[in-house]
Amino acid sequence: MANQPTKYRKFVVGAASAALVASAVAPVAMAATFTDVKDNNSHKEAIDALSNAGVISGYEDGTFKPNKTLTRSDVVKLMGKWLVSEGYKVPTDYKTKPRFSDLKTTSNDELLKMSALVYDNGVFVGKPDGSLDPAGDITRENMAIVLVRAFDRVHDVDLTSYVKDQDFKKDVTDLGKAKAEARPAIDVLDFFDITNPAAPEFNPKSTTTRGQFASFLYKTTLVDFDGIGGGVVAPGVATVKGINATTVEVTMKDKVENINSLNFTIDGLTVANAAVKQTDDKTVVLTTATQKGGEKYTVKLNDKAIGSFTGIEAVVPTTIKITNQSVQGKTGQQVILSADTGVKKAGIPVTFNVKANTIGTTNKDQVFEALTNEDGIATFSYTQYSAGQDQVTAYPTGAPTVRSIGYVFWGVDTILAVEDVTAGNTISNGANKTYKVVSKDATTGKPVANQTLNVSFKENIEVTPDQLKDATINGVEVAQLSNGTVTRAAQITTDSKGEATFTVSGKNTSVTPVVFVANNTATANDYKYDASDLQATASKVTFSANQAEYTLEMVRENGEVAATGGTNGRKYTLTVKNKDGNIAVNEIVNVAFNEDLDRVISTNTEAKFIEVNNDDTQQYFTGNKAKQISVKTDSKGQATFVIGSDKVNDYATPIAWIDVNTPNAVEGNFDQGEPYATGQISYFQAAYLDGAALKVYNAAGKETKEFKGSETATFKAELVNQSNKKVANTSIKKASYTVFNTGANDVTVEGQIVSPNRSYTVTKETGNTELKVTPTMDKNTSVRVVATGVAVDTDGKDYAFTAKEATASFTATSAVSDLYTGEVVSFNSDKKELTFSGKDAIKYAGEKDVTYEYKGLGNTPIATADDFIKELKKGKVTITREVKGSTTSFYIIEQDTTKAGPTDTATTNAADKAAADAVTAKVVALPAVADLKLADKANVEAARAAYAALTTAQKGLVTPATVNALEAAEAKIAELEAAQPQGFKFTKTELTGNSIATGLGLGTFNIEGTVATEDIGKVSTVVLNFTDGKDNPATPNVDESKISETVTVDANGKFAYNDLLEVGVYKNVSATYTVAGVERTIASTKITRVNN
């Protein structure tokens, strides 16, 4: 600030000698060392000083993040800590009575403490609806308001009034861009050089960083406010107050002895008379010229400012209306009420008379007076401390008979609340939006079960029949007509949790559901809405034919003549875009033949739609689908269909449209006004050779141009008919393929690696004339292939073809393509990245020279990246990402708010990160897939077990590339096991019979097995050795404790012994055979007894 007035200069405390005098902080040398706050950072001094004062703190990783955008919760915490450093105490009821409607007793404890402290001291009062919006950004103009309000409170000053009376050169050049409420506060910062004179643009609408706020707060603490004087009046003056449009009262602290010695003046207003009030000898009544309502006036006594007041408008309104006649309040917290006088003038005094339920409660009757703003609206706030109902009467102070009545319902928690279940406020015609209602006891805050509630639309209450909206609630056509003939609402009943739901459906209308208490009796139900009812208003929902502004494009592939027959036909591609020109995903499109719809007898067609199977085979649709089908657009906003005819010289013109008038989108009738497109006509002739074509197939034999991961693209040159179908009994004799690598990574062509921007030519002779192209690695790339060669026609003659071209694109399994739709599983608010399920992270903001666009459900525009993330967090969400040049667009396609939304990995705790890193380390430690051996199986299984043990949040921290590597390792181990030779082994070793027979060794021995895989066909017999038998006493000279039997090996390498051994009870069996001089053995194996 240039030319500071002397009065100001003497109040500045030298920063070098007394930094943060008001906070009595430690020297800066003891400041915390933040790794990202360097010595050349312009905010370093402020950050260090406030850190020592305990006002600010950094993050667990040792950083301060000075460039991070400040949120409203950040401001609450910072200002709360500053108040603590000034000696203010946290209210004891901070946890049991959250001060803002969107905080709960389970919210962050520090936020609850600081929010109670700043709220109770008037530093931060929240939004008009009583919420804090903790994640919302705070603009620089709002920051100015908070700072000035805080220092007014702590130092008992009125900085805006003080600065207004000062004559100084303003440095801020864009004050006019700020809202009116903020301009005086910005002037205060300008006057005290809290703004930077070297940067004259204040940018009031911009957000504030943590570093900037530290500097603003620190500079403000360097001002000595004691020299300015406390309050809005001078010493010796108690109050200055405007009484009416021509009267001002100045109340002195002492008796007025000599009125004639006092010279009262008011800047901009003539003082006609000054007299001591007859009923109060300390008060001087000033009679003035007519004041301008809302104008700020300064009263001077003997040319010295003694106080200020706001001018009162002379107009007395003839009407008044409380803008919200039913309000819910939480005990101990403020509610805000407004009254509209209908006169767009500021300064009109309005009285609010609060009549409370004082019996058995701590609540009390109260009276307030407030002045209107420039829109003629007066606003005041107050609180009560017990559950109960207040009646609030508002009237112009000069006309007490002109009245409006409202009601405030106080409870320890929100008594009646309604919230969205279905995300989005713009819904397609015929679709549903569901809401949830929660009812709680006003005194205890516990759920109220079995409570009957009414639900209606605000727009359908007290209206005439022609004004009713075309919408229903739970199928009920709700209405409350002004003539009293119809009073109808939908009724719902709360469950044991105090919850109930209702569903709204409509067509081409907007409605606002309102839930209110039903006062049913034993004999009659109450459906009538009264302003005095306890009620809660839901978010407005709009039903519209969003698709009415869509555009359709239809392109025919190849020429206008197609071959007859269901295996031929002509293919068309549809592209659907919304009103903004962006692709429309999952849109249903109806397709028929214009010749059948135009009602002209002479233009009929025998054409039909053709069904294309997954293996590319085709046949005609039957039944109704032969003449009309519905197709759905894919992630590119495209859909394809094929038409055909058996009749030579037939023709057909496809027409496609979107049904906007029915909920299922396939009602079938093409109505006037629905978006449509007419395709090019196709003619049908008997099949004939139309030339050659180069096509691309995947491993399943399906024609395609898009491949994933390391899939192989097979290029085939073919002779085709006019439908681009291969002509039977033709072949390729010779083909020369030139492959151009048009991608960013290597491809392999017939064993040769081709790098980006390089080409390679391969010639294939009769036999296998196909060309195979594969990405060298699982990375994004693409190719263009040109084929020239000689084919053999159906007559056996050569047919030369030249320059037939085809392309193929390869997308890495973990990469996100330029057009991709999928579920978002996480995001990183620091890195501005989001992650699709199974994909690598991609940027959603923060890239240089990239323009970002965000659209919600129904293509509702979303202003900022932070707002976009707020929408994603509401529930499980599927989005589409589209990259066009330097513009990246995101569209929310589907959202389920009953399930958890994506998590912010930037806030991940250390334990989760360590667990995820441990799994990653196990996977990284594995050998490369090509080098894996069966000996590595245990390590692979250990890595999988560690990953399986992670929580969902921890798994989100393991990159898709790591998971893919683990899966590849598991597949390799399975491949190695499958390739292992089958060992020489028993598959059955049993002794079967009844218990007596098996006990005597008289059962049947069932011994089965296989030889080693590599020995099948090389060995014909196996010797079985039975041992541990029991000798027969009748033959003492014969060793019957063991016996050998030779069995035959069949062609599949299997052997079996199924017979009765009449001597000895054998307990074990082994086996041997010899092949190529090598003996193979199965060790002795126990024989199991099986009783039958």
C-alpha cells in the first residue's frame, strides 16, 4: 500500500523484532523443517512462525504441501488453532453437539473441536443451510471475510468500519470482481498491507493454497489492534443505533450535561436536530434527513468519528412472507430464517418474534430486528437448547399487522431427513429416482419406527388441476388442489431403523418431493400438507427426453450393391452423440426399413435384418425382428447391424431412431420429433466376384481390427463378392505383405521385430499365405498392412490384385485406450490420477496443455475436477474416458450409491502401503516368466497367498502390472506342471471283500496304476511284489510272506491286477519294470482293506 496514513504506521509491529507478538510464539529458528518448504519459498517465514505457534502442522511424510488447495475444513482447523493460541477454549459439548449439519459425532475429532470453537465465536458460520461442506474449496474473498471476522472478535474491533473512514490509496485493482459482502474485508487486507502491493490483482474468485493462507494469517497477526480501539463506537459512547428513516439514537456512557456543546454530524446526511431523550438522560436523539436504506453512515461528535449505523428505509411494506415456513434446527446450533418484504430495497427493519414452548424446556421467547438487503429480504439467526417447536412471526417493524408465520422444529439431531438413493437430478422419461427418509425422535435422537409419513410434490400443492405435474410417487398421482376437491399424498412407513424409501417417476417435468408428518387417526388418514407440519424437502428431479437432442450418424460399409442371401448382406455402422457432440454409451437405437414405414405402397422391400453370431456366421432374423431390431451402442457410442435380401433387384433403406417417449426405449413406433438418421440405400444382386480384400482375424477366427495384450492379428488376402464376403473355391497363390509399424512399440512379424516408424515386407507363396503380427510386448501399438499378389479364381485362372490395405491396433491389458469405459476403483487426489479396475492409473487433471471436461449422469456439466471427484465418491461408479486431441472428457455412465465409491489412495495409511509393498516385493522377486521353473512354485504360491490376505483397500495399492505379473507366473507354473511326464505310480491299492474274507486274506486284490508318460509304448509288463504276508503252517518249508505277480501294460500305459490270492494275507505292494536298461520302481505301498 502506497501512502499509508500516519495513524496506521504507528500500529505496525516490526516483524524482525516481534514476529507473532499476539501469539507469543517461539523463535523462528525452532520451526519445524518441512521438506517441501525451501528457503526461497515466499511463504516460508509465515509457515515457520505459525508452525512454532502450533497453529499449523504438516503431513506425516514431513511435507507441508504449500501449493495444495485449501478446503473449508482446513480453514476451520487453522482458525480454531489460532483461537486456541489466543487463549480461547474448545467448548465441552463439541462432540455431542456438532455445530454443522453435515458433521456427525463420529466425524474427525479435531474438526469437531475446531468447528465448535470457530462457530461459537462467530468466526466461521457455515453455509445458509447450516452445513460446513468440509471438502469444498474456499475462495480468496471468503478467506478475507473469515480473517477479518476473526480479528474483529479477538481484538474487539470493527476493522471494516475503521478502514472505511481512512483515506488511503488502494492497491487492489480487481475489487469489483468480488461479491459485495467481501469487498470491505478485502479493503481491510489492502489497508494493512496484508495483500501484496506488488501483486495488485487479488483474484477474489480464485481458490487459496495452504501457503497463501499461512502468509495472510501471519501478516494479520503482526498488526497491533490495540491502537485502533475496540468496538464500533468511540470511548464514552455506548451505542449508535438507527431508529427509523429519520431518527438516530446515540447513547453515551455518562449523563449528557450540555447538549448545546455537542456538535453531531453524519457524513452524507443532514442532522436537523439533536436533543436529549426525555426518558433517558444518557441518550441523544438525532433527527436526520431521510436515510438511504442499507447505507452505512458514520456519526461524528465535534468532527471525531464516534460510531456507525445502517440507514433505515422509509418505505413500509404492505406484504411479508417467511421464505421457509418450516425449518428444522439442532439444539445448540443456529438456524437461519428469512422474510421477503416484496420491496427490493435495503434497510427496511423487520421484527421476528419467536414464541417458544417454554414449559419443561430451557427454550425461551425471543425478539429480533433485522434490516433487509438490497433484494428486500431480512435474515436473522438464533438458537434454542431443548427439543420443541417455535412459532416465528415476522412483520415490518412499522406495520405489525402485516404478518407471516413460520415454524422451527428443534431436536438433538435432524428429526426428519431425506436423501438421494439414485444419483443424479436429471432422469430420463419413465425412469425412476429413489429417495430415502430417516426419522428420529426430537428428544433422544433415536430412530422412530412405524411412523407414517406423507410424500407429495411442492409443485402440486395448492394449485389448479391444469398446473399439476406429470409425475407420481410410488405410483400415486399426488395432488392438493386449491379448490379443496382433491387432497392426495403417498404414504410411507418407517422401519425399525427409522427409515423408509419412496420412488418418483415422471415425464417431461420437474418436481420437488416434500415429506411431512401424517396425523392419521383410527378412522381417517391425513394427507393434507400444512406449513406448520414437520417436513423435509428432497432434491428436485427433472424428467426429460435427454435423447431428444441426440444426433445419429449412419454409414454404409462398401458399395451400394450387396450380394443376395443371408450369409452376405450389407453392414451399417451407427454412431450416437449427445447434444454436446460427445459419444452416447449404452444407448438403445431402433432400426427398421424406410420402405416399410413410409406408407407408400410402391416402395416395399423384402429385405430382412441379419443376425451375426460370435463366430461371424450369419442368418436372417425371424418373426418381428426380421423387419425391426434394436441395437445398443458400445463404449465408442457405436452399434452395427446387417441387412440382406434373397430377391434379386430388391433394395432397402435402413432408418434408425431413438425412442424418447417410453422407459424401455424399444416401444417400436417412430414418432414425430424423435432423433433419427436414414442410411444410404443398398441394392441386392446375385453374388459375383467383386475383387480382392485384406482382412484381419483374431485367434477365434472373428474379423476385427482391435486386439488386446499380446493377441495375434492374422491378415488374410481374399477374393470377395460385392458384400465383402469370401468367394468359395478361390485361393491366394502368392501374397506380398508390407507391414508399417504405426504405433509406439515394437511388433513381431513372422519372427522379425519391427520398430515404430519402420516397415517390413514378407512374401508368402501357395499354401499358408496368411500373415501373423504380434506385439513384441504387452504394450499399446498399431500396424498398417498393404498386400499385393495373385489369387486363383473359381475358373482356375490367375487374378492379380494390388494395394489392398488393412489395419490393426493392439491395446495393452493394463493400458487405458483413448476411448474406454469401466469401473473406477480408486483415485489419487495429490497426483490427480484415477484408476480403472485392472488398468494403470491415468490423469484426470493437472496435465499441461490438456483441456479437461467432466459430465455427470445425464451429461450434466461438472465444473471442476474436485467436483468430479466428489461425484465419483458418492458410490460405485462406471465412467467413460474419451481423448480427442488436447481435450480429455470424462462421463459418468452408471452409479450405485448403495455401494462404496472409489477410495483416495493419497490418504492411504502407512500400514496399508507397507502391506501392499510387501506383496509387490514378493512378485518382483520372482524370476522372469520365461525363466520360471517348478522349483519356484512355492514362491509363486506364497505371493498369491500374501495378495489374497490383503484388504480391499490394500489391494487397490497393488498396481495392475504387479497383479498381471503374478497371474502370468501362475500360468507359467501350470504350464510347466502340465508338461511334466506322468510318473510311475499306483492309482489304486485295495483288498475288497466282506470283513471275514479280508481278514483271512481271501478277498480280491485290486491293484491299478500307470507307467511313466515317456515309457508308454516302450514297456509291456510290470512286476507287482506283495509283501508282509502271513505264512501257511501246513507248508513250513515255503516262504509265503511275499509273492510276485507279472501284469500287462496296455497301449495307454495302464496296468491292473484284479484277482484272489489264496495264500497269505499281504499288507503292502511295490512295483518294478525295466526300460532301456533303467529300472523304475514304485516303493512299497500299503494295501487298503475295503469291506463290501
